[in-house]
Amino acid sequence: MSFDAYRCPEGHVTYPDHAVCPECGDEQTETVDLTDEVGTVVTWTTSTATPPGVREPNHLAIVEFDLGDASVRALGQTTDPVETGDEVTPVYVEELRDPDAGIREEESQDWDGYRFEPA
Amino acid sequence: MDRVAVIGASMTQFGQRDAWIRELLAEAGEACLDEAGVDGSALDHLYVSNMASGEFEGQTGVPNALAHDLGALGAYTQRVDQTSASGGAGVYAAWQSVASGASELTLLVGGEKMTHRTTAEATDVIASLTHPVEYKHGVTLPSFAGMTARHYLESYDAPRDSLAKVAVKNHRNGVDNPHAQFRKEVDEKTVLESPIVADPLRLYDFCPITDGSAALLFCPESVAAEYTDDYSVISGIGGATDTHVVHERDDPTVMGGVVESSDTAYEMAGLDPDDVDVAELHDMFTILEVLQLEDLGFFEKGEGWRAAAKGVTARDGDLPVNTSGGLKSKGHPLGASGVAQAYEIHQQVTGNAGERQVDADVGLACNVGGFGNCVTTTIVEAAE
């Protein structure tokens, strides 16, 4: 398993990938695995009105990873309540929500991914 | 260039309605044509702003259905889906149809039927606009609002109650709107003690789920007086998009689509933010009104939260915002909202806003789709 961000030759990094780098239009040619990185919580919420198949309450955060020459952000569930500025690490989860319950076609996307756990 | 005039406007009762999408659209469309004294058969173009009639109700092909119901057979029809900004995008399409010379008479009807679904189901339909990496985490539009509100309050040291004041103001305005879903004042304590929906935001920071529709009729300014003396003119309009993936924005408190669409609209109109007398902003969440006040150039970044507290955006303030009650109290039938915003501005600049009337020659409507993902800003002026 890997938690891949995508880098173009200019050094711009995005998560997720795009057809071309949104910053410069170059092809994104490399991946950067965030699995072992420590991120910082930029902001968070706890959602208490969740769609079908989603845990309730749902703790969510936007996390920033400083990669030295670039940084990249990712949105994800958190294992526990967090605060702005907290350090977190990714934890793999096989199924983040029930793929059968919502409106999105199950086969159209992945349902596994990474929650963030306080470091 | 001949500018584009608005020669008719209507909106239905917003709220929980028994009518389904076809009936809602026909109700506003017929009322708008009647007001202008025009038959459906005279229409060259007919646009329908609607996000998700297929997903909500299993009824697709609504523009064709509406053309048939209004006797507008032969007209060019098109559905405009820009999620929550479908209405604003519809105004853009209708404006374009007349400005380009392709149509001499265009009707736009925006509508949505939502309340037959549970809150969880409706939330999921709307959240389906998100990227797969967002959707799988169960993120909702209210969740984005919670995260952005927290970041805003922490970044600019703004008090939580500043957002509650937006809700209080807009509910106060909605009392005088006969079409509004809620015509009831709320006090700040009620807002701040309502149940948490997406921390730090609470129930009263969010707009309701709503059924309803609204319509506008457009023609070239040069022939508008042949239809009515009470017309307004679209002097500026712009549309812009921001990132699909919300966390990829450099500054989560800046809505780039609002900045860019309004820059285009101001330039086309030859106006500055200072020239705007009244505005309808997309207050799907209280924080959004604050962000738009800043990104439309009315306030510096980080200062917009002071507006409601100081009374600047109250109906008797220097810049009345959401005299209609906004999405917050009027309701938010997705595809109808951008059309209903323009309806309110049209009523204001033509002097037909009744108890809600303010002194206004220039009005602005900002319709936001997704969480700022796609935006249309429209400037409407009184006829000269």
C-alpha cells in the first residue's frame, strides 16, 4: 500500500494526481509516498450530519506534509479528534465508507485509503 | 453593443412543496411570461437551471418538458448544471444568448425539488460533486464549511459570534419576503446554542433543504421598453472556476472563483465594488457570506466578519446584503437559487421590492457552486 502524491519535473506536488500539473501544465512523472511522513493539521471539523454509509460523527482534517522542497495537502478522516497544529501520521483503512450505501457507483472509485492518527 | 435587459421576473413559494420538478418549473415560467405579457410561443431560447432532477426525482430532460408545458415548442432549449451555481450559470447562458444575437427573447427558469429526500440523501446527492479522494472520506459541503470557518476564525482572530450575526441578519430580512421558507427571526443565542453540524458551525449557520423555482425573461435593451417600463439591465457578468479538490487551494479562505468572476463583471460594467448599492450573496453557510464580502472587494481579507456586527450589511446599512433573506432564510433549491438572487436584485433596482426595498441603482449577485468550485457574478442596474 502507498499513499501517493504526484510530482512534475518542475517540482510541483499534488494530491491527488491530475491529467497535467495544475500549476505548470507539465506531465506528473513521479510519485511521492506519504505513508511514512508526518503531517500537520491545517484545519479540522467533526461532522455530525453524515451521508448514508459514513460513520457518525465523522472527524475530518486537512493535513499538510512538508516535503522539504515542496509541500502538499490532503483531506482525510482522523482516527481521533485533533486540533489545528497537531502532528499526524497516515494509517491505512480498507474501507473508509460503505461503498453500497451512497449515490456514487461502487466500481467508479477506490474506497480504501488513509486516516490520520495523532503522532 | 446592445446590452441585455431583464423584462420579467418571478419566483414561487420556496419551502416544502407538494409539486414535483416539472410543475415547479412551469409555475415560475408561466408567472414570468404572464408578467411580461409574452406567450411561450414567442421564445427563441429557453434555459433550465437545475442540478440534479435525475438524481433527486428520476426526471431528466426537464427543458424539453418545460418547453412543451409553456407552449414554447420550436425554441432552443438547454439544461444548465453548475451544481449550486446552476442558476448563476443559467443567467450567464441566457445573457450570452441575447448578447450574441442568437436569441431575441430568452426565458430562464431555475428550479429544484429536494425535500422528499432525507437530509442524509440530499447531502449525499450534493456531495457527489466531490473528487473520489474526497468522497470516500464522507466529506460533505457542510464539512468543508466547518473546516474553512475554523481556519478563518483562527487565522484572523475573528469571534465565533460574528458568523451567528450573519444568520440573525438574514433571518431578519427573510421575515419580509413572502416567498421565503423561513419568515422567523432568530436571536444570536439560538444560533450559538443550536446543534453542531460541522464543528464549529451549527444548525443555524446552514441553509435549509428547499423546493422552489424562479424565472427571468431577457431581451435586447434596445427593445425592452416595448415590453415594459420596469426593466433592468445586466451591465456586467463573469464566471470562473476554482480547484475541484478543495484542499489543493493555497489559501482556504480565498474563493478564487469569486475574485475572478467579479473582476470580469466589474470590468464589463465599468464599475468598482464601491458602486454597488445592494448585493445577494451565496450564504449557503454563514462563513460564505463573509468570504464573498472580502473576495468581491467590499472588505479587506480578514475584515469581512466585522460587516454584520457593525450593521454595514443590514438592510439600513451602507451595503445591504441578502435583503431577500439569502439562502439562509429564503431557502436553497439548488438550481433556483442563482435565478432567485437575480430576481431580488431586479426587484430592488426596479423599485419593486416592497417592504424589503432599499435605495439601489446597482446590484450584484454572486452564486457559488460546490465549495467555491464554480462561481458566477452578475451586476444588474436600473434602466437609464
